[in-house]
Amino acid sequence: FLKIHPHALLRPSSERPEEDRDTRATWLLGKDVLVGDIIALYPDVLSIPSQEALAGLAQLAGDTDKASIRQLTKMDSSAYDSWRKHQKNFLDAFHDWPSIQMTLPRLLEITPHIQPRLYSIASSPRVFPKSLELCMGVVRYDTPSSCARYGLASTMISRKVVSEDHIVCKVKQAPHMRLPVEASTRMICVCGGTGIAPFLGFLQDRAAQKETGVNVGETMLYFGCRSDYDFLHCEQLRKWESAGICRLSISYSRKSGEKKQYVYQALMQDAELVRDVLDSDGSFYVCGSASTLAKDTIRVMQDILGKGDQDQGMKLFSDLQEKGRVVLDVWG
């Protein structure tokens, strides 16, 4: 869609005041950069164009395509809403409206910029001081028109791992998702799917401490998955359970021959144990979807803490959060 060779060299500059520049792009200024690298690292061409972006594309299109695109930019957004359901991205737009004369500067102005993808570290720096592990799902899905779509970061990382190539990344500290100061503190960890990532690091750390003779508190891990195929790190978790590092409660939502169960239901069944852990200065962690797993878990925890009194449960839950003994790492 750009009539520029990807291996062509550019030396970007900017006339904007320094305070108006995108800080993530300033590293490009004054350096020789490949066009292909700019496109790979900066414009999110796999995102769905907004109405504002479509208006920008219309300015660069021929008359027939211009009229078609402008139908999607009207104040009445019904046409745009219908078009958006097909989940077409910028590359689809260039294919559907071939008269668009796109330039690199306009591409960088019109498209949203690729945002960082954040992943929880799934290993302990005590065990791996110079490296780290991730636990992530490689995203793939089909649009309503049966076009395959792939997660931008997860697909890239999976390919780089196979080819043993380098990945550009940055390690950031998580101010709240940390182990308790005292190794003997008991923990309750609630997660689903790849939300188990930080707890793999927690358990790995405590296993390493126990091997050196440190008295470590037990971790109750409530893990939700569909069936055995996505019981992630099953073998390692079973080993840690056998070593007395953790106690596992696995909730299967779609396992053949078993009653459907979610982690919040397992928590409710263990209400007395949960209260005992928190009454003895234990810590409680949740990692997963904010709209499903975390929402239901918080509701049940408030019921457990308040012994049926939701108002009292909300107060006790908030108090524990303020003390750093309830930690939520949620998304979506």
C-alpha cells in the first residue's frame, strides 16, 4: 500500500515543539531507519479504523472510493457501526479502496500507534536472576467474514521463540503484585487461564526458599480452566503441591463428565478456610479478567468476609486492600 521499498533508509525529523512529540517515537529522530522497521514498530495497521481515520483515508482516495468511505463517516454512525462489525483493519481498507494514495507521513498521522502489551512475569528472579519466563496465550480468531486474525504481540513472540530471535521489550516493576514480606505468610491466589503467570513466579520463589530451609507459608491456588487441555503447567503445579508448597483447587468449566464449576464457587465452598487465612494476616491475590473472574470473586469474597452481610463484607474487603493484603491484577 506504500510505494516505498521496505529496505529504503529514512532519517526522520520533526518540526513539532518537543512537548508535543510522541515520546515513543523520539528515538527515530535524526537516525537512519528502515521503512519496514518504522511500519513494524509504530503504526497499528491491524487495528480497526475509527470514523476520524476513515475521514483521513477519504481525503487520499479517488472519487468513487471517496464517496464510499464518506458514507461511513456521517454523524449518523449506523453505517459505520454495521461496517465495523466485520472487524476490517487498515490493510483491509487499502484493499477495499485501492485508489487511496497513502504516504508514510500520512500513515503515521492517521493510524493509531502500536501500544505496549503488558505480560505478567511467570518466574522468580531468585531462581532466574538474568532471565525471565512468560505464560501467555497466542491469540487467533476468525472475523464474522471468516478472515483469520492473529494477536500482534503474542504471534510475534511465539515466532521469535521458535526462531530463537531477539525481542524488544522492557521489564517494569509491579508495585503491588509482590510476595508478602514474610515468607511464612499464607496466601490465597485466584486465577484463570494465563492469569496464573504471576503465581507461577510466586510458587517458584517459595519452592526455592524452602529448599534453603526457610519456613514458607502454604499457598492455596484456585485455578479455573475449561478442561485438562488448558490446565497450564499441570505437572509442575502437582510437584509443588506434593512438596507442600501449595494446595490446588482446580475448577473445570467444560470438562466432560464433571459438573461445571468456577473458582468463585470453589472459594465459597472453602469460606471458613478463606476467613482463617485472612484472620491470621494472610494475603489474597486475584489475576484475571476484570469483567468475569475478578467481578465474581470480589462479590463472593465480600459475602465470605461479611458472613452474608454485603455491606460489612465490602468494608472488610476495602480495608484489606488498603493494607496491601488484597491485591488485584485484572484487565478487560
